[in-house]
Amino acid sequence: MNQNKVDFIELTTESLDIGAIARRVVPANCGAIVTLDGFVRQFTKGRETLYLVYEGYEPMALKEMEKLIEAAKAQFQIENVGIVHRLGRLEIGETSVVISVAAPHRRAAFEACEWLIKELKRTVPIWKKEVYADGETWIEGDKSEMMNDE
């Protein structure tokens, strides 16, 4: 196994390959990788979603994502983190964000991954427009979704 794996962050308009992203964070001294596959769901609070559009302030988003990795590594017993967020129009079922965390032990990887997605939604300047049959709504920071996920 390659011991030179390092943290990474990316913003892209291309489709995300969850497995390939997850395997990029595998150092030999780790026993677990936890990977979040955040994808577009068809219904939000009983309202049917047609598709989503993600936009972001890219330079600041990348800086904030770097800060999140630093903070997670200071708070949790983890080795490597990869965060890739997709921008642009996404259809139902398409992956919008992948977060992979490698750690010597699984508990730390799970805890860090959950913390990272919550903080990413709270602090990173990426905005989501939900498009419905009867209108659309911009969601900033997914505050309402964060409350429902807890």
C-alpha cells in the first residue's frame, strides 16, 4: 500500500467516482476508511425535487475546506482526509459530495466524517438551489437539513 497518500480537496463539475476518491486516502498504518456519499434525493420535506444546482465561491471554498481538514486532524485521531464537492447541475441520484477519512481505528473515522460534513455545510461557501416542479429555492449552508440530520 502506498504510504505517500495525502489529504486533498477538490471542486469539480465532473461526475464523482466514490470508490476512487475513497482509495486515495489509504495509508498503510490505517485500519479504516469512512466515506460519505452525499447525493441528490428526490424528496425534501415532502416536496419533489427535479434537480439541484450547486454554486460556490471557489477560492474561499477551497481555503475553508483546508481549514476543516486541519481542524478535524487536531480534534480526531485520523490520518488523511479527502473532500470532493461537485458544482453545477446535478440530477436525482448523482453524487454531490464525497468525504473520505482514513484512521487507525474506525470510531475516529466515523466521528470525523460526520463532523466534517456538518461543518462543510455550515462554513464553506457552496450554495444549493433546489428546483421543484412548482418553483425553486436557494439553500445557504443547509441549516434546515443539518437540524433534521441530528
